[in-house]
Amino acid sequence: MSDALNPETPEETEEEPIKQRKNGLYPGVSDELAENMKSGWADTELHDLQPIAQAEHTAARRAALSARFPGERLVIPAGNLKTRSNDTEYAFRSSVEYAYLTGNQTEDGVLVMEPKDGGHDATIYLLPRSNRENGEFWLDGQGELWVGRRNSLTEAEKLYGIPASDVRELAGALREATGPVRVVRGYDAGIEAALTDKVTAERDEELRVFLSEARLVKDAFEIGELQKAVDSTARGFEDVVKVLDKAEATSERYIEGTFFLRARVEGNDIGYGSICAAGPHATTLHWVRNDGAVRSGELLLLDAGVETHTYYTADITRTLPINGRFSPLQKKIYDAVYEAQEAGIAAVKPGGQFRDFHDAAQRVLATRLVEWGLLGDLDVDKVLELGLQRRWTLHGTGHMLGMDVHDCAAARTDTYVNGTLEPGMCLTVEPGLYFQADDLTVPEEYRGIGVRIEDDILVTEDGNENLSAALPRTSEDVEAWMARLKG
């Protein structure tokens, strides 16, 4: 990676990085070079831009937000770059709240909803094009010569359907603002500092909760994006099966890298850290180190999702026999989890309770654990009353899915976990059984086996749709699918 522009006096650069210098004073840059860099550049303004695909939907989302908080100024930041090390930054991902309401994904952006005539006027505040007159575009570490072109404010207005202004003027304007204000916290310290004496944590939390609950029911655009994410993820799983022999020669990292390639080619990124858990690592719920051995005869638990360019992510898990065939014990455990998932999916329907699919899946798993003699003389109802099955089932059976893999996390318990399912909600159903390698309460042959099956389920008007149904789920279908891909 190239360093920042190297002036003739490197010791001055160390004391004062170029990107922090002001007033056009750049030691080591001659007046002649500075003057030369001001001119000779073509006009690159884009004049034939069309609104982004979700512009109509983001407008409707802002209208719903406006109706909920009439007469109040609402401030929703995208967030800022975060330093990874020294002068390099992490890849930027804007706040979900900001992207949901605007479709924009650039750092430092802020959406401001100004109250007016019983509604709101929306303005998106962004960094304009880098200034060529003062040398910012080539001397600043975030100038366009270093990190790439950004849209002009005029271009942004066309793309997002929102008037755009220079974000560098916003903090001062907010300090002078009067009237009630709410801000989504945790993304932009500078914006929050400008509002310190104007906001309260309680009122700001109400804004965050509303924006989380607004995403519980997906619109048509969101459902389409989730299906894109799922379809790309299915192709990523196929990619992995085809290279399992190479993974055996290396490690779980080969699986991780293989799936990541699909995510970056077809989407924005992975939606979360891929879990590529082979052998006993499958019993660790969030195994993301992915540095273990991949061995024939053991299982691979692959939990991964592609994130689309609009931030919607899939979340799918398949547990695969590395050599292509389940052993009898592996099949017994896998089939129990499949049966539990079938019961859970059947319970996903409009008017049902969110908890229903978890309860249905847990009952199946508890029944099998009792049948296998792992819970003594207790009957299934008593096991469920005491929660004893959770030693091996461990986690909840699913969660909402969308722009976050665990979407709508700030929603109130009454509207989410204790809520009622509605058409347009999308959630995962993902039961599992995990027998730890050091669990002396189970027969030795069970130890180190972990199985999870996870699919992305859309609540429809008359039931549900499995968005990830293209990936096989029964043990027989998994084996046949792997044989085709490997053959």
C-alpha cells in the first residue's frame, strides 16, 4: 500500500500528517507543483443519473418516521471511519438506521429531518467532491486521489431523492438549533457533541427503538434483496463442497476463503463472520477462528451468509459430512435436528407467536434426547419445564433477519420476542444439537458432534416461504447433492 504523499521533509510529515494540515500549508510541496495540480482536470460531473432502486421505499420509510415524531428535529448519522492501525482504516459500513432511511452508505453522512408544517423536510448531509483549488483532493489522506471519487451534492440529490448539503456545516447549525431534537447515538461523536445540551438518552432511545421495530416487516424491495443474498449464499455453499478436498489438505481457512470469494464477487461482503467449524469445533456456537483441521469422517458445520450491496444478509447453516456420507450416529443426530426444524418451520405463520417455532423445535429435540436415554427417567414435559434439553440445544431457534444478521435487536420484547408474526417478517429457523468433546454425561461416540440446520423463512399471507429451499436439507438429499457436486 502506498504511503501518504512524501514531501521532501519527512520529519515534518511525522509531526503533522498531511491529511490534518490546514490553510493550504503543505511543507515539501513547491508553489509550482501546488499551482500545477489545480488545473488541467476534466469535468467529471455525472448528468444522467437515475434514482437508486430503493428510493421510493426509503421515502416511504422517512414518511413513517415523520408521522411518529411530529414537530421534532431528527438526526440520523451514518458514522465515521474507524482506525484499524496507524493510518489505515477498517472498511466502512454505515449505520443500518441511516442506510435504511436513505440508501446512502458513505462515511460522515447525516440525515436530518427538519419539522415543517406538521411533517418534515429531509436533508442528507454529505462530504462534497474534494476541493482541487486548495489541494485537498491530492494532499488529504481522504482526498479523492487517494480513496476514489465521491458523488457531488447535486449527484447525490438525484440518486437518493433528497436535498443534499455540505456535512461540514452541520455541527455548527445543530448547535444553534432550537426546539426538540432526537439523535441516533453511537455513530458520530461530533454530531452528538453538537447536540449535548439538546437531547436526552431516553428520548433518543425511543427513536432507536422505533427504527428497529420499523424493520420488523419487510417491504417488497427488502424481500427481493434477501432473496438475492440467499441465492448467492447457496452458490457459496456449492463452492465449498467442491473444494472440500483442498480444505482437508489445508484447514477451515480454505472453506472461509472460498465462501468469502463468492460474497465479494456477488455482494458487498459477508454478512457476519463465517463459521466454518469442522469436527468438534462444530459444538462451539460462534467458531470464527476457522484455523482447525478438516478431516474425512467428521462433520463440517458451515454457517455463512452473503450480504448484498444494499446491506441485506442471508444466514444459512448446513452440516455436511466431509467425506460425503453420514455415519449411522451422525445421521441419527442430523435427522433429529431436521425433524425439529421441520416442526419449527411449520409453526411460522401469520397470527402465530414468535416463540411458537422455538417451542415446537425444542419439543422434538427433547423427545429425541429422552428416547436416547440421555435424560434419565424424566418425561418430555418435565424436561422442557426444567429446560434440561438446553445442555445440548444451547440457543434460541431463530431471530429476525434483514440489514443486520440479528435484525431489529432494539425492538421491544412485546413487539419482537413476545410478538405476533405478520406477513413480510423474515426470520431464521435453526435448531441444533451440540455434544461437547468433554461432556461425560453422554456416550463417548456422541462427543464432539455438532449439528445445526438453518434456513431463512419469510412469513406470507397464508403461511411461510423458505427462501433458502434450494439448498438440500434431508440427510439423503445432502449426500446426493454433495455427490453431484464432487462428481
